[in-house]
Amino acid sequence: MCGIVGYVGRDQALPIVLEGLRRLEYRGYDSAGVAIVDGGLTVAKRAGRLADLEAVLEPSALGGRLGVGHTRWATHGAPTDRNAHPHVDCTGRLAVIHNGIIENFQGLRARLAKEGHELASETDTEVVAHLIEERLRADGLGLADAVRRTVRDLEGAYALVVCSADEPDLLVGVKVASPLVVGLGDGETILASDVPAVLGRTERAIPLAEGQVVVATAAGASVTDLEGRRARPRPIRIDWDVARAQKGGYDSFMRKEIDEQPAAIRDTLVGRVVDGRIVLDELRVSDDALREVTKVFVVACGTAFHSGLVAKYAIEHWTRLPVEIEIASEFRYRDPVLGPDTLTLAVSQSGETIDTLEAARHARRQGSHLVAVTNTVGSSLAREADAVLYTHAGPEIGVAATKTFATQMVSQHLVALYLAQARGTKFPEEIADVLAELAALPAKVQRAIGLDDRVRAIAERYRDARDVLFIGRHTGYPAALEGALKLKELSYLHAEGYPAGELKHGPIALVEDGVPVVAVATRCHVYPKMLSNIQEVKARGAEVIAVVTEGDVEAAALADHVLEVPETPELLAPVVVTVPLQLLAYHIARLRGLDVDRPRNLAKSVTVE
Ligand code: AGP
């Protein structure tokens, strides 16, 4: 998620803007830029780190007392110099920085280009600068009114900050769904996408409310709604230190990212469903080619692999295509039967995991259509694939994958439904029903997050367990695998996930008095079988923690502890069911005094074999 900083005041803007951007680095970024007003407008931007930007800054940027800065986490257009923010209008005197997504930018872009505007980037943001330019020129408005008029034409979620060399004393900021904070200093005002950027300069801030516009000057800030009606927001006092502020007040990035799952799922669905049909513009494999596909392969590692297992169940059920899913490091060293009639999904949060990358390359060399599912625009995997489906989860800082797991599953559900749509294996109404269920997921995940206190109490009891088993059937099985992986990587307890039916073939020997068994037992077609498996482990002394569907008294009667989650169709259920399992791992690790963001021996992105 991009970082935004705007400064107007009596000091030099550039050092303050750069320091603000440094404080926002934790949000993740792949390019950075600044625009400083000092008579004219000086813009500098670069792909890479802030240091790369600082290396190209002109001395002319040093004088101004008003400026904006941005760290970009690419969503539309690769992370290049050209796509970095700020973006300017045709006059080069107006600059815009943006966090979020302008959903209708393609239509706006086409119109602007037709009308003679020169668009220099592939981003959604650039259209905003040109739209404001139009309002300024055609309607003779001042900057603040021109911005207010422009945002009426924008769809999506965004925070914007705009400055112009023609109104050198003010910044205009807008908040529609993406955050924007106004720091009120002594003779200065700072606009920022997050609190850390204003800390150290002021403790008074106004977090803008939905649909508010701020006009900031050195003397203060005036806030209105989008129609220009004056609002009177009360400033709050911020007494966080920088580290705490970067985590939004959470004790860890992981916990914050668990809470971000509803929004991440929503962002991943945005713009991909129109009138009940799936529109995956980025899936640049033709429907004809998709109709010729006879087999699908999924390659991935770790958590991404678990998301692929869920996808296997969904693709096979909705399209009747056989799906082979394999751990990437195994796939790449065998001789899978691939060809032009196969489709390979390579799933990777980072897009840089070497095993997944090599497996994907192998598939492509053998003629398979390669679709990447990744969270990282411009990553190696994204660049090398025939098509990319981005998970719009935003940067994930915690080493343990949480919100990217949820969005990997949702993205692959979309691919599965798209295949069903293209191949005609599901009626449009059936697809529309599943899409409605996908749209309902954020609210259900939110309810599951509400189990936090209950999960913590359970974690207290099992914080020193020696072994923990996770069992599930059908899509409960990948959820069990993911629960076990989260627990072992964060708490260093021994945990294993098993298909519940497999227990009797060996693992049940591990069950003795007091061994905790986490059973994924939500209502689905194999639910009665799960109840039998719970009884089997109970009979051998296990203490069962069951994740069940809300209101289920039958499973509750068998288990020692129950965690109730909202009813969800079984192919989508892992998105909801995994939440209490993430929380369990988080709480046990915290109770054991461990760093959940940086578990030992692990790297966020595994770029060596
Ligand atoms: C999950 O919590 C892990 N951090 C790990 O299993 C991860 O999912 C795996 O290394 C794959 O990473 P990728 O999605 O970036 O390819």
C-alpha cells in the first residue's frame, strides 16, 4: 500500500517529506517520488528505494516550503520510473499522489487521450491529474473546487494529495476509503497516509472521515465534504511512538494483517465481477485456449501450496477438469506431462520464491499456459507468466502469510469460476450464486476475527503442548494443513495437519491423554465423517478444539472447546475457517514470548533452493 506525505509550512519541505516517507517504508514500496513547489514544480521519481530517489534529486528541489512525496506499491503498471508518483498534468505545474485504486480509470484514460491529453504512464493515478487540469481550465475553478469536482467522476478507493505551482500555499487532500491523516503542527500542516509520518512534528491530528476533502495551509486545515460543505472534525492527540504507529497500534504486523483480511478480500474482488459475470481482463489467455485445456497444474510452496489445494477442489468441482497440485520443489525435478493443452497456475505471494519460479519456467518451456497468482506487481513470476492475476492484499510484512492466503484462495476461486464460465460447465446463475457467496466472505471473516478472546483462552491452556494435531476432510484438510503450518512456524511447537480419514493409518498412534487435536468440522458433505473422527480421537484421550458452524450443537457436544464460524459453502469455507487457526498460532506464540513477525530461521521470501 502506497505511502503519502504532503507538507506545507515554514520549513524546507523536502527533508520533512523524505523523513515522512522513511517512516512509511514499513508499508512496502517499489518506487518513490517527490514534487516540490518553489516558483515552479520540481518532480523527481525513481523505481527502487528512497536512496535511489535521493541520488537524483536536483538542488532546485531544496528550496520549496510546500511539497508532496510518495512511496508506490505497484498495482496498475509495473514499478518503473515512469509509473512512480507524483503524476503531473499536461502543464507540468500540477502534481498528484495517490493511494488506492481508481477502478474506472481505463474509460477516463481513453477519453482524456482522445481529447489530446498526453498520458505518460500506465497508472490509474495519472488520469486524476489530467481531470483536475480540465476542471481548472474549462470551469475556471480554484484547485480545491477542481479537486472536489473531479472526484465525482472517480470510482474506487483512494486517498489523494494534490499540489499546484499556481496555488503555491496550499495542498488539497481527499479521502475516499483509503486513509488520510492531517497533522496540525506549529506553523505547518502535514498530510499523510499514516500516523508515523507526522510523529515528531506534531501530536495533534485529524484522521479524515469518509468522503472528506482537506485544504491544508501553513496556518492549519479546513475540512469539507465532497460537496464543499464545511465539517468541524475534532483533532485527536497521538501519543504513539513510531514503531507502534507503524503497526497501527497493534503489537505486531501479523495481528494487524489478520485484521486486514476482510478489506484485502474486498480489494481482490473489486472490479472483477460485473453484472454477475467474472471479468478477468488480466487473464490474457483466450477463452478459446481455455476451452482447449484438458488439465490444470498448480505449483506453489508453503501456505501458497495450501491455497492451491483449495483451488484443486474448486476447479475440479466447477469445471470437471482434472487438477494436479504439487509442491514446486518436487514438481521442478520430475517429468510432469505438460503441453499446450495444459494450464499451470503458479501461486506465490512474493512472486520471487525460487522453487515456484523454476517450476513455472519448466511448465512454460513445456508449452503450458502459465498464469501467475501473486501479490507483487513486477515480480519475476509476474513478468514471466503469460498472464497475472494479482491478489490485492497490500504488502504483507509478517513472515507468516495470513491475508495473502485468504486472497490467494479468493483469486483462484475467480480463476476456477472464469474457467467454468468460458467452458460453459456452470450455468450463469450458478456462477452468480458463488460470486454472491464470495462477496459475503469479508463480513464472515470479520465475524471469525471476533473469536479472538475465545481463541486466546484456548491458547492459554495449550501454550506448552508437545504435539498438536490438526485434522480435516475435503477443504477442511488444506485448512488443517495451514493451521498446523502457522502453529509450527510461529510457536515452534510440533504440529501436523492430516486428512482426518488418514488418522487410522498411522498418526492416531500419537494420540494419548491430553493431546490437543484441532478438528475442522464445519457443516459440509463429509461432516458426519468428521464427527466420527472426533469421537475416535476423544476415545483415546485427545482434547478436541473444534471449528464448527455457528449453532452446531452436535459437534459442540463432542468437543472440549468449540470455535463457531459463520456458515460458508464448503469450497469457500477455508477462507473463514483459517482465521481462528491463525489466531491460535498467534496467541500461543505470543504467550510463549516469541516474535510472531520474525520467527526463527524463516525468510519472508525464499529465493534460494
Ligand atoms: C507461510 O506462512 C510461509 N511464510 C511460507 O510457507 C510461504 O507461504 C512460502 O514460502 C511461499 O512464499 P510465496 O507465497 O512468496 O511464494
